[in-house]
Amino acid sequence: MAQLESGIETRGTATLVVSGGSTPKGLFKTLSSAPIDWAKVTVLLADERWVAEDHEDSNTNLVKSLLLRNNAQAANWIDFGAGSVDPETELARINQQLGNTGPFDVVILGMGGDSHTASLFPCSAELSEGLTTPHSALMTQPTTAPHRRLSLSKTRLLNTHMGVIHIVGDSKLDVYETATVAPDDDAHPVSHFAHASHFSLWFAP
């Protein structure tokens, strides 16, 4: 990816933020063999379900098994500590770590059928916090999906040189087009990113 290579050239390091779920599986497999100096790339998730790594819903497990292999196994990984009995301590650690870094190089977001992105759910009581907090991360608890989650905030996700919203399938595209008619529509959290000038849609049928 050119943007990662540019970051490495310019600063000696680059940061890639990825999302979990089923959508990026093919992308992860392709990226894992990309001819990038992965030892100079830091990878982290946009959000994580608060489950142990060996849980079937773990995004960490997904990234490690599909992306952080082949060439990409040399990348640096920021672990959220998901599944820990002390999520507030882990959250404070992540906020401190990300608060001391500059803009990300690349952020790849997905979107759910309810137009949530990262773990910024329209049903969540923490949505307003996620959209307004100056902090890098927060804990959220959706009512329409399982598991408590750690999510990066809108402010932190927008602080990137390049952002992509990755959509696969016509049904998701229909949701996206409806959800992004107006910018910053809290009923459709993805709209807070779709209209940002440095974010673009990446659609695959």
C-alpha cells in the first residue's frame, strides 16, 4: 500500500488500523504477502470485542491468523488486552499509548447492517461519547450485538492520512448509500466518516 510505504519513507514508521468481522478476510490474506517493510509497520484494530483471544468472536485472533503472517508477521502489533478482567486499566493504557502518537497512516473501517462502524453503534448509550470524546478509545456496550467492546473514537479514527470504508456486497452498499445521504447523522454512525475528505469508499461486489 502506497500510503504505508510513504509513511515509512517519510518517518521511518507507519501505522495501519484494521477492522474485524468477515468483510476483510480476503483483504488480510492479500495484505499478508504485500512487499512492505512490515517491521516498520504497527498494526492495531479499530475495535475489539472484549473476549479472550481464543474466542470465536475475537478480532485479534482473526488478524493474527490471516494478516500477521507471511511477510506481515514482522509487523508490530498493539494488543488491546481484550478479555482481561480489568478493562478500565487496559483502556487507560491504550489511551495513553495512542495519545502519544501522531496521525495514523491508513485506517480501514467496515460497516455493519445497522450502519455502525468500529464499535460506534447507533443503539449504544456510549455513541455520543464515541463521537465527541477527545480521547483515543472508549468502552461501548451495544444492545443489538453481543459483547462489551473497546473502540477507537471518531476523533482518533479521523486522525489519519488516509481512510477507507470497506464494503463488500450489494446489500451492504445499499445500507451505505442510505446511511450516508447526510453527514454526521448519529442514527448512521458511518456517516461521520463517509463525508470526510480523506476517506473514500472501497466497494467489492
